[in-house]
Amino acid sequence: MRILAIETSCDETALAIISDATGSVGIERHLVSSQVDIHAKYGGVVPEVAARAHIERLFPMLDLLEIPRDGNEIDAVAVTAGPGLLPALRIGVETAKALSWSWQKPLVPVNHLEGHIYSVWRNQTEKFEIRNPKSETNSKIENRKGKRGIPEFPAVALIVSGGHTELILMRGHGLYERLGETRDDAAGEAFDKTAKLLGLGYPGGAMMGKLAAGSLQQAAGKIDAVAFPRPMMDSGDLDFSFSGLKTAVLHYVKGTAAPAALSDVCASIQEAIVDCLVLKTQKAIEKVRPKSLCVVGGVSANRRLRERMQEMADKEGVTLFVPDLSLTGDNAAMIGIAGYFNAKAGKFVDPLTLAADPGLRLGESSS
Ligand code: KG4
Ligand code: ZN
């Protein structure tokens, strides 16, 4: 089976071809065009601007995939149906519907969050491409060699992105039980909002990680330089809360006469966020005793989070899976992999009626 996958839920225009030609699911092509440069000047993603950029980029990118005009060689079209920004989602959904209808190929909706989870579900040699169609110099081809393992059920997934922080239990493909989630800001938002308070630009999560790690040719930050709060550590449930951290950082920035060095503040903020994520994930593991732990989404690129999760997973005797760095942020390869398993389970929808759903929850079906 070969699947064309489309992702436009936020500010990355992404396409991929997924296939099981070699016996297990893998990525054939994988194109991501980021709009981060466009939105940075607004300090956040502007939905209508994102939608317009998706329209401009999607068709040139489709051409790059060199799919025959009649859709021959493609067995199904997978698309992110939600959650996300409605104007942005609609471009991908309407394009997928048109292709599915005109090619007479089944249409598979994918929840963006299940996409992030499935970013670790691949185990074969692959060659894929990351390309900004406007700038050939940004092209990069990655070659992946060798077999890798895939998660086993039951699995616990921690999704940490700019919009979501959720702990999910999976007892099988497509079966999602929510164990906990954030009550206010997402972990990525906590990174971005506190980074903004420190003047690190938007989105500042990755920059904060670099300053904390000392990867900008400065000394690594001290994780205990500033005592920031770790909300809900003793709440007895598996929920998170990050808005108090943002307020604490604001007070620190405005009210401290002699603040610590920037890298120390970054390392202290990062440690507070990572502590909350690791502790609640550990509690989830102790509660449901899964075989695998998947840590996915944009924030899973964070080096310190990976280190701390690995230590915890080793201690708990559970196997940790994190995505390749090119699959932590939004991309269509993960949508195609999730779409592959949805297609195997016969989860198709009528290409005339699928509607983008900005508030789609994991485990709910799109219509
Ligand atoms: O999954 P994603 O690309 O988009 C959403 O679906 O939201 O996640 C983006 C988030 C942003 O908040 C970004 O700052 C954060 O992931 N992020 C990081 C790092 N790289 C990206 N946060 C902390 N450390 C990083 N290295
Ligand atoms: Zn995402």
C-alpha cells in the first residue's frame, strides 16, 4: 500500500509518501516547508496568512513528488483533519478531498496528535528529503540505514507540542485513552512564552534549549540557578499546569535587580518544565506498566527532556521511543504512517463530506 499524506494544520506545509513496499511501513518521500519566517514578525501564527502560504506551496510541492496525474501508484490519501487552525486545516482537507475524489482513491482522516504518536512507528531503511521549495539551498536529503524497533502495546505516549500536552495510553492501534493533559498552557507554549519574556524571539523553545545546553559556544546553564515552580507535582492525578511558571518568570524578569545569567535562567526554566513532564510520565508508567514509552511532538526535540526521559525509562524498565529530529515538529510522514494503520483498519470517509475540525479530540472520529 502507498499513501499520499498531507499536513497543513498549523504553519508547516507538508507532504509525504508512505509505503509498505519493503514489508513494513516506511517513509518514501517527506517534504516540509516551514512558514516560521513569515509568522515570526507577528510573534505567533496568523491563521489566514498560514492558509494563504499553504495554498501557494502545496501544489508546487505535489509536483515535486512526481505522482502520475491519474493518481496511479497511490492507494489512499491521508490528511490531517484536526486539531489545528481552521483556515490552515481546510487547505489540506479540501486538497485531499479533491485528489481522493478525482483519483477515486479512499480518503483517510488522521488526528494530528495520533500523527505525532506514529512518528516513532517505523522500522526500515529509508531515504527522505526535507526541502523548502522556495530555497534550493535549504534542501537536505537524509539517508536512514538499518532496522529500528517499533513500540509494543500497551504503550504510553507523552505528546508535547506547541498546542498540546497529553499523556495517552494505547492498548492497540488506534485505541487512545487519555490519562492526563494540561489544564492551561501546553509545554511548548510554556517554552515559547517564557522565551519571549527573555527576549529570545518566536518560537523560542529551541533557542531556550540551546542556551540551556551551552550549544551556542557559551557555558551550559545551571539548572538550579533560579527556583521556578513545578505546579501540580503532588496533585494526585496525571494532569499538568504551566501557566504559573510563565507568571513566575515574568515576576523574575521584572522584579530581580541582579538576575542570573541568561543561560542559567533558561536552564532553570527548562528544568522546571522537564521535571513536571518526567514526574507525571513516571507516575503514568507506574500506574499502567506499559511495555513502551513514546515521547513525541515538537518539544521532544529538547535534549534535556530526552536525557531525563531515558534515565527514567531505564529505571522503570520500559523502552523509550523518540522521533528522529526531522520528525519531532509537524510533518506529513507521521500523518502518512498513522494513515497507514487507519487504512488497514478500514477507517475511510466519504471524500465529499469530510470537514476540518479545529477542536478534534484524540479518540473521536472525524466526519
Ligand atoms: O509539534 P510542533 O512542531 O507543533 C505543534 O503541533 O504545536 O511543536 C512546536 C513546539 C513549539 O512550542 C517549539 O518551541 C517547541 O515545539 N520546540 C522546543 C524545541 N524545539 C521545538 N521546545 C523545547 N526545546 C526544543 N529543542
Ligand atoms: Zn504538531
